[in-house]
Amino acid sequence: MIKLNKRAQSTAEYAIVIALVIAAAVAMQVYVKRGLQAKVKGTVDFNPDPTVFKGKQYEPYYSESNMDTTREAREMTTTDKSGKVTRNLEDPEIISSWGTQTTVALPE
């Protein structure tokens, strides 16, 4: 008669149950996050006091930006006999940025 090891079987069952609980938690993460975001948005939209939370809630896909950035620097690079590379800026670095950035309110 074959004698089965009950201890190994119960360990495997516990591992399967733990894996199912973790999988369910990962799957529910998206729904919990959306529910919390909806609650925050509802609180901001229902605003009896107009001095608090003026306007609508910020939405990142309603913003636009157009920026150009330039970097000017003179750099001196030296390599010694062991192969070590050293880089030094000869003049101060100049960084310039210009452009526009627009944030649009949510459509009514």
C-alpha cells in the first residue's frame, strides 16, 4: 500500500491559496484606485464653499507644453595610461529653456 505524505500536500494547498489571494489583490488594485480617484473628484466637484477648491480638478491630459532646451559647454576630456577618463568643463555651462505651457480646465 502506498503511503502519502499529508504534510507536503497541505503545504501545496496553502501555497495555492496564498497565490490565489495575491492574484485577487493584484487584480483588484486597479478598481480600488479608480474608486478612490472617483471619490476625490466627486468631493472636488461638489463644492458648497466656492473659496475652497476653485475650478475643476486637474487632469494631466488637458495640459500642453512646448519647450525647447539648449545646452552649451566646452568640455576637455583626457585619458591616462590606465584608461581612466577625466572630463572637465572649461567654461561655465549655459542652459536655456523657452516655450509655452498651457493647462486647460475640464470641459463643462
